[in-house]
Amino acid sequence: MIRDVRTPLIIASVVTVLHLVLNALGQYGYFRDELYYIVSTEHLDWGFIDHPPLSILLLLVNRTLFGDSLFALRLIPALLNGVVVFLTAVLARDLGGDRTAQTFAALAAATAPVMLALNGFYSMNVWDVFFWVVILILLARILSHEQKWHWIALGIAIGLGLQNKYSVGFLCVGVFVGLLLTPQRRLLLRPSLWLAAGIAAILFAPHITWQIAHGFPSLEFMHNARFHKNLPVPPTEFLAGLLLDQGPANPLIWVPGFLLLLFSREHSRYRVFGIMVLVVLAIFMSQNGKTYYVNPAFPVLFAAGGIAIERWMSRWRWVRSGLAVLMCVSVLIALPLSLPVLSPDSFLAYTRAIGFNAPQMERGQEPPLPQHFADQFGWKEKAEAVARAYRQLTPEEQRECVIYADNYGRAAAVEFFGKELGLPPVVCSHNSYWMWGFGQASGKVIIILGGNQADHERGFEDVQVTEEIICDRCMPYENHLKVYICRGLKTSMHDLWPRLKVFI
């Protein structure tokens, strides 16, 4: 048994070690969402505007055990990347693949650039892929040799997965459609299926209750993100983005896997998965989703692709060996695009040399670095600039002062780094920060990070610019921010706060 999984284990271990080494080097800084997630652990609830609560609870456990260093924060993503690589090989085995299929499945999961990039920092996305692959393994076992415990475990995995990210619901929709359109529809009549659904519903119920109590704010958030944040992408560009996300060589694995799931008679019981992928793809394309949203569906394509390589190239071992080498070479080329192995200047030189331009996923000015890199720069410098403004206040003003930022990244950065700088409370009108309110802010003295000076002058009696923060490596809207000391709010915070709400 150990010999059968030895190669996938080695591949998974290499991926994990790669992350751990880069995390220890700490060449870049905290990612925007990581800071927001850290702050969210101090406001634990059954829901947040932009995500369910499980990833925050798990981060709180991680913080309690290991602290807030960059290495500690990214320990979970590093380990989960390796786990997902190994579980992809397990999925290939459960679909009927031998050691060759398992090796190619693990290698495809390990060399997918988007998988490496998303596991380079902490977010709900690292857990999302994990829950998807666990659910897919349980479904594969149900389709081949169901046992009651499989259904119970499936209900638990779906319920916890939904408490992490709503995309698990799209997986369930895709599987339901797949069952309806195949002979496996008989499973819809199984009492065990409804037992699994009941378990999942019970686990997810606290978050739904929270949504009801707060007027379903996440629906407003998703609507605004679709129409005002995410960049609409034509279907051809979306599919091209998927090719880029999964790596230049990996289509030689997942495309055959897709065909095997949809058309192979020998594996017809797993056609559900092929239909599921089509449904999930259609959902995200129709909703202006980002290409990486589809990433959790790819482990089943990698697993099936490993089987296709095993079966269709059984006589051409030299071709299989060449394909494995090609996949390893391709990931070496793509690695600097996924993980911070190069300095920013070296990265820009490298992308110019290979002619690479990162696809733009959000509206606004195109950043100099891809967003997953650009959002790791400038946060501590912002907090330090705010601290310099704070030290200009009199002791009486410092007692009255709060800090305001108009997006959660800036607010979380000032709150996280500001603890060591002695800064006062931070308030923000963006997403969950808005729900946490304005605290004891009187409006007499507010330090504002960012925004427009003319707008501030309309709202305050006195506005003083203290400095401008230059951050050429940041996202464009995070560069050239000004820090303002604003005195004498012309209206009450109670009346102003509802008008400041931004869910996007």
C-alpha cells in the first residue's frame, strides 16, 4: 500500500516544502485578504458580508497555536496544497486508476500555476479546493461501492464546505444535474442521500440564520461584485484564462480526462462528474466569475486524465515519460508567475522576456504586478504613515481620535500593524467592517487614509494633508494615497454611517 502511494506522497511533499521555504524567506509581505481575515478573527460570528465563517474560525485556531507571523499564517495553505495533491491521486485511484494514473494526477495538481498561487497565502480558497476534492472522493466511492458511512461523511463535508465558501453549492447543483441526466439518477431516491442533505443543511443552518437576521447582505455583496467589480470576460477569453491558470502542459492531462468522463463507456458511472464540470463552468461564466473560481473542479479532471494517460498510452512509455518531463519543465517556467521566487524588479524583467501579461480580472487600471503579488506590498508603510499623523495630534485630540479607511485592506493593515504603533481604533465602511460599526467615534478628530480631499472638506470643518504614500508595486488604487487629519465632522457619525456602506 505504501509503495502504491509513494510517488504521489513525494510529489505532495515537494510542493509543501516549496511553500514552506518561500514562506520562511518572506520576500513579499502580507496579502490584503490575510490582514482582513486576521482582524475578522476578533469579530467571530456565524457570518461575514463576503464569506461564511469557517475559514475565520480555523484561522483563529491557527493564530492561537502559532501566532501571527507570515510563516505561521501560511502554514495551513502550504500543508493543504500538499494534501490536495495527494488526494487528487487518491481520487484517481478511486476512479479505477493504477500507480501511473495516480502519479500523473498528482503531478498535474502539483504543477497547476493557479493552485500554487492560491496556496501562497491564507484565504477561504485554500480550504475550498480541499473540501471539493474530499466531496468528489466520497461521491466517487458512492458511485462505485456506496456504504452508509460514505453518505454521512458526504453530508458533513458539504455542510462544512458551505460554511467555508458558497461555491460548494455550485458543486452540488452540478452533481444534481449530472445525476438527473445519467442512469445514476437512481441515487436520488436513496434515503441515504436525503440523510446527507439533512446533515449538510443542519451544519449550514447557523449561517443561513445569520443571513436572515441581517437581511441577506451577502446577496447584495455578490450582486455588486458581479456588476461593479469583476471585469466581464467573453467566453473565449474565459476559457483561455482557464488554460493559463492550469498551466501550458496540463491540458494534455485534463482535456483527455474531461473526454473520458463524458464519453468513456468503461467509466460511464462517473459521467456525473463530467456534467458537473460543464454546469459549474456555465454558472461561473454567466455570473462574471473569475477564472480561478473553477479551479476546485479540476482535481477530478486531473484524476480522470491520469487514467486516460494510463490507458491510452500504455504501449508508449516513452511518451508518458516525455509528458512528465514536459509538465515539470512547464511548472518551472510558470513558477515565478505563481509564487514570489523573484524580486519585483526581476519578476517584471522575466515577464518582459517571456512576453507574459497577466490577465486583468477586475475593473480599473491595470496593476504593474499581478494582483496576487501587488496586494502584498505597502501595508505596513500605510500604517506607519498614519502613525506619523497621529503623533502630530495633541494628547486631548489623540483621546478623541479614530482612524478611518474606505476599504478593508487599508483598514485591516492599519489595525494589524497599528497595535505596535500605539494607534487608536480603526473604522471602515467596507464589507464586514461596516457591520462592526463606528464604535465610539465622535467625529471631532478623524485620521483618514485615502479618499478625495474635496470630499473630506465638504464633510469637515478643517482638513490637513500630512503626507502622500508612494507605493509603485501596489495595486494602482493603493498608490499615491494621502493621509488626512480631519477635524469637526459637520454631521453626526450616527447619521453618516448608513450612507457610507459599501458591500463589494
